[in-house]
Amino acid sequence: MINLPQRPRRNRKNQVVRELVCENSVNVNDLILPMFLTEGKNKKSEISSMPNIYRFSGDLILNEIEACLKIGLHTFCLFPSLSDKYKDKKATESYNSKGLYPTVIKNIKKYFPEALIMTDVAMDPYSSDGHDGLVKNGQILNDETLTILAKMALVQAEAGADIIGPSDMMDGRVGFIREALDEADFTNVSIMSYSAKYASAFYGPFRDALDSAPKFGDKKTYQMDPANSREALLEADLDFNEGADFLMVKPALSYLDIIKLLNDNFNLPIAAYNVSGEYAMVKAAAAKNWIDGNKVRDEILLSIKRAGASVILTYFAKEFALSKK
């Protein structure tokens, strides 16, 4: 026998020892479930590119949230899917206090006050141009967009939103929204800023779900270049100083280094969005029996947690929670 003072395998010799020295784990409480809302009543339609993920009408989303609460999921991020008749260049439906989105938020908080509701602040679900900002002569206007975003955030806060999620990537929007919320006495409403949101090819199924693809061009003048990492520090630093309560990285799986970078440099909770394309790839490969979908799911979530995310938005949230029951 050779002389080896250090034998790392001793700490892997059985399951009990492995659990004893385990450095990271994923808990249901770490997860936020993104959910899609649609118009009408008694409607539930599966998104073809995202198996087991549905658009729910306002009545049925209450049933789904109740089911999720029973298995330990408590935080939900809502995204509205609206028909074109509600869309215009100024996204005016986004701050209609009697519209679908705030009405459903109010109902959720009425029946399930224990549910934590995160909202989305961006123009694209409501814009006839499909962009996250106001468009003029083919350009995305930054400062003019902020006023619309603030109106949207206020309506959501009034409806009962617990966390506002600015996903638009306009410069200065966190501070602008924070000031608007505070002036309206919504000081307890949190902001989870999409600080490092990249212009990624992994968003395709999400845009199918909301029919929110841009009608021209792309989003590269406001979403980040996937080649850049130092720029993420600049974006996160701005959001930190403007009053963000969480800093988010989106997508997650191809940006684990960015998650770690922000976690190493900021004393705020780091969130990561395990996006639609990442989910769809796992489901497609599992359907072909090329991978064990459940094991890959858990490994992906663990890798995001290990990189430094304390909050994970993921379409796997419900099935992960069920797997732990």
C-alpha cells in the first residue's frame, strides 16, 4: 500500500459522509416559479416549446398557485400574454390599473396573501413594436421609457406586488422606479433588478409563450453582449447604488461565471434566471432518452446555486418541489 496522507475519497465513502461534507444544496425555498397569464376564463394552454409549462387564465392560475403552495413553493413571477388589441407603441395597457395583469395580482393576494408575487416591468408584452423601450425612428429611447416603466411599477405595487422585476435594461431605471415607489409610500416593495441580462439566444421559447418577439431588429442596444463580463460589474454597481434589493443574472447556465462575479463583489442576494431555452433543451433531450432529465435538472440547479445564486427563477421549480415530497 502506498503512503498517502491525504485521501479525498474517505469523504466520499458512503452517502452519510457525502451528505455531512456537502458544500451546497438546493432548497425549494430558493426557487421562484415563472408563470404565464393569458386572457379569458377557464383557459389552460401548453407552450409547445416548453413541455408542462402553461398559459393560465386568471381563474385557473389561482388553482395552480394553490397547488404550488401545498408543495412548498411560495414565490411566483408572473408574465402577461396579451392579444394585439391591447398593444400600442406606448404600451399604455401596462399601466391600466383595471387591466388583466393588476387584476389577477389583486386576486392572488386576496385569496393567497402568503404567496410572494414578483412582477415583470418591461414594455415588450404591451408594445406593438415588441421592444422593451419606447421606439422612435427605429431607435429605442431610454429616458422617455423610464416614465412608462415607473407608471407600470406603481400599478403593480398598488395591486399587491411584493417584488418588482425591471427586465428592460434601460439605463437608470432602477433608481427611477425606486424613487417613484418611495414617493408613493411603497417603501416595502422590493426591486429585483435584471442587472446582467444578456442578448441571448436562449430566450426563444419565452418569446413564443408571450408572442413578444421584436417586430424589427434585435435587443442588442440594451441587452448585454454575451462576450462581456466586466460590463456586468458596471451594470450591477449602478443597480446597487440606485436601490436594488436583488441583483439578477439572466440567463443562468451559460453565465455561471457572471453569477460568481456578482456574488464575489456585492453584498446583496444574487438571483439567476434559468431561462426557457435552458429548460427546453433538457426536456427535448430527455424526451429522446438521451439524458436522465430529472438528474440533469437537479445538477443544473445545483450548479447555479454553487456559482453563488441564492435565488433561482426556474421553470423546473414545481417538478423539483414535487420530487422532494
